[in-house]
Amino acid sequence: MEITGEGRPPLYNSHLETGTRAIVILEAAYPRALDLARLTWFDHLVVHTKDIGGPDSLHPALPGRTGELLIRRRLVEESLSFMRRLHLIDVTHDETGIAYRAGDDASAFVKLLTTNYALGLKERARWLIAELGDLDAAHLTKRVADQIGRWSVEFQGEDSLPRQCS
């Protein structure tokens, strides 16, 4: 059962919802840029912070939630593209690959998010970046594997592992 009006696309797991989380994460990380793999992990972790020793999670601790990591990459990638078209996210590239950074208008957009949920999301994004933002790929992979399960990390494959971005 969808929680939308007739003719409206669903909001849950939409490009808007996922893209908004990406902007909040990128704004907390600014001026750093994050690659797709790291953003995919952070998209999951920002709403499940308790799983990695952080503040209470925004989303419930449902069984099998680590499986979300296996299907999030494409949605996050499409959401980044959507938010880029809105000029809220910039794409950078260098010898290590493609990464994403909060755009010039991202800060103003994030300031407009004032619901209790949005305030909690912003708080957790700041915590997440402070806690994991500067970890290199190996240390981030180990931290995630140690705290939410090695199978989630290994099942994603080598191309899904984060790299260090500027």
C-alpha cells in the first residue's frame, strides 16, 4: 500500500528522499567530496547510527536492515543525478575517480529543513562525518564490517568499496 495521493509517485525511497539525505550528508562533510560507495554507505548509516555506536537511529532496527546496503547504490546514484540537475550537488573528478560535493545552494536548502526528523537527520549527519568522514577506505570498511557485519561489506564487491576523496 502506497502512502501517496492518486497519480503521485511514492516519497519513501524516492530520488527526493534519498537525494535530500545525500545533500544533508554532503553539507555536513563540506568542503570534502565523497565518492558513490561512501555516500551509499553513509545513506544507510545516517539513519541507522545506533548500529555503529552512535546516537539513537532515526529508522527502526528492523531485522535484515543491513541488506538495504545491497540495493541502495543505484538509488543513491540516481538521486545524486537528480539533485545535481537541481544544482544542489557538484561533481568533481580527479585521478582517483568521481566524487560529489555540496553545491553552492545546498546550505540554504539544508537550512530550510526544520522538522524534528530533519533536525535529527542533520545532527546524525554531523556525527557520522565527524566519526567516519576522515577514515580511509580500509578503516571505514573494517569499522562497518566489525559493527554491522562483514557479509554486508563483502557482498557488495570491490567496486562498491569507498575510496579516499578530497
